[in-house]
Amino acid sequence: MSKYLVNKFLYTVDRDPVLVERYRADPRGTVAWWEAEQANLILNCHSGERSTWLAFTGAERDALASHDYVALFGLGAHNFLTLTLFIALFERDYEEPLAFQREYAARLGHWTVPYPDIST
């Protein structure tokens, strides 16, 4: 598991409203594009430097492509990164205030301490 790469995806997509909408509309296509074009860019480096070895595992790719934040948490994705991105993606679909956040908490409620390791 490349927790770093999954967290990098969550972080970078969440900070770009265009990518948030693209990921909402076409999650599988966005994940494939991001992995091919963006994954190996050096984070916060504007000189065009790239690495060559980063790739999602099949489980990571599937969880990202299906918006499965429960699986992502189980794989070790940072819970604050998943929460903020998925709020941006889905909060608008709920009428009650904080309804998505309550659903998020309920769907992750089966986890008990110790939680999956979120360190990268």
C-alpha cells in the first residue's frame, strides 16, 4: 500500500475545485488520469521534477475509483483527507446540515482503537 500516494491524491484533488468536480463525475477516469499524469510529480515542486516509481495498488485504485472512503480508511488513508474531499464531493447531496459527516462517522463506526495506521 502506498499510503503516501493515496494521501497525495486526496490532498491534491481536494485543493482544486475543477478536479473535485471531475472526480465526482468520472471517478475511474480521474483516478486513471491522475495516476498516469500527476502521481509522479514531486509535490509542491514547480520545476517539473518527476519520480518514476509511484503507482496505486489494485485495492487503492478500486477504492478511489468507487469513492469508497471506508475501504480507503481501512487501507490507511488519512481520515481527515478523506473527510474533507468527500465533504466537497457529496455534502451537497444532503439536505440536513452535517448529514454527510454523520453518515461518514456511522460508516466508519465499526472501527475501534487501534485504528489503521495512517502514517506515511
